[in-house]
Amino acid sequence: MSFRKIEPTELPGNIIDEVCNKWMLLSAGSASDFNFMTVNWGMMGELWFQPAVTVYVRHSRHTINYMENHDMFTLTALKPGHQDALNLAGSKSGRDIDKLKESGLTAAFVDGCPTFEEAAYTIVCKKMYASEMPPENFLDKEIFDKAYTDTDYHKMYIGQIVAAYVND
């Protein structure tokens, strides 16, 4: 494993395909205690003159505690062949199992932030903004009704991309 720092504009592939179809891992915490989950909703671009990402975490997810208590988070695209780990990270809670052990992934850290040796690339982000997504703020009721069949709403986090690494 060899992480090489690159400019965010040099990230490989199609980020929309990566998030929507291949999925990514959102991780937050420290070397001694972190959690991760699969994400397939997100945005990337520029906001407030900074390269930025937006991620969404449901309140029921264990990862939200780590997002709330840490200033930094990572988004990781895994190399091919790790769909089982992505499935597990999206369906099981770190409250109930040791997700790292069960997923078969190997923890690694860049800039003190969690990622994985199996990463194709990792984006390191510093939180800039967080906001609840209450039902009354949805302008399109049809979208709300489709996305939220219960009251487990998302919290939105916007992070400044402070570093990007490819794993050669």
C-alpha cells in the first residue's frame, strides 16, 4: 500500500458513477476509535471558493456520532472486488458488530483520518457546515415521500476537500 497525495481535480474516474453505482465509504473518528458506513448519496464540486463534498447521514446510523464529534471525515472509493464489504458497511451497525473485522478491510490512516488499505483513492474533508433536513424544507413532496417512508431523516454535512490520495 502506498498512498500518494494528488490534487482533488486529479481524482480518477467518474465521481457520479463512484457514489451512485459503485458506492463509497464514509469514515470518521480517530486511529483508536472510528466508524464507517457505505454512502451512495452525495455531491462534489465547489462551494464557498473551496473544493467540497456533501454527504448525508441518517440519525439511526452509528457513524453520525463520529461525524458530530470529529472535525474531519473521509470518503473512500475501494478497489474492485470489495462489494461484500460495501454491502456489510451499508447494512450493519458498528454498534452491533466489529465492522472492520467483519468487512475484511484493513484500516489505514492519512492525515490522521481513517481509510483502508483496499482504497483506490481517499478524499480527506474538513467539516464546514452541517444541517438537519426537516420534512417542511422539502419543496417536492413526491421526493420526500419516496426517500423517507419513516422518520429516520438525514443530516447533511458539507466538507472542504483538504487532501486527496490515490493508493498505488
